[in-house]
Amino acid sequence: MIASIDGGAESPFRHTLRVYWEDTDAGGVVFYANYLKFFERARTEWLRALGFGQQALRERTGAIFVVTDTQVRFRAPARLDDLLDITVELRASGRASMQIAQQAWRGSALLAEGDIRIGCVDEGTFRPRRIPTELLDTLA
């Protein structure tokens, strides 16, 4: 996992978002499954920051990404109106998949952390395929 949200040049990508009413449960805290949505949004913005909008990538190459495995550890609750930083750090990439570490922070408090495996598939068949070379080159 990522040791700290503040670091040097190798700091993970960060996406900031606000917790809305719709993100919380009856107890007034972020519903656990919504952390996966927060992680997804951050990964999408990470790819966009690298120059790869997912819709454009799909249209140009026929490649789409699917989550194949997740593991999330919850450490502390987020609440309505909290401002969260969601981090993205590539741990490994192969020809057809990526292993990504993600964390949710409120200030200096670590709220949740996850390991997410993403597979690249063909949009028509959903069969595994190589990650487009241009993206792999950027990740390397």
C-alpha cells in the first residue's frame, strides 16, 4: 500500500472529491460500496491525466477495462461534506492487466485502502486482449 499521501516526485496520483448525501448510509457515513465508485472515478481521472480518456481509447482501439479483483480495507468512516483525496498508484502492469493500489484520505487520516486488478478486454467480445501499446509505453 501507499505509505503516505505526501511525498516527492513519486507521489501517487490524487483525485479530490466531496462526499454527498447520496454517498452516505442511514448511519450518516459513506456506504462501504461507494469507496469502489470513488476508486473508479480516480482511476478514470488518472488515465485522463496520462492522456487516455477511456471513451476515446475504446473508440480508437476497441479496448475497455474491467475490474477483475478487488480487496478493500476500511479504517475510518467518511461523512457527509468531507473532502476526500483518492490516490492511484500503479503497482504492476502486464500485457493485459494492471494491479493498482488506491487509498481514500481525509486530510492526513487514511480512511480506506484497496488493491484493484484491472483487465483489458475487447469491447465486442469481452475476451482478454493486450493493453494498447501507447498506454503501456506511457505506464513504463
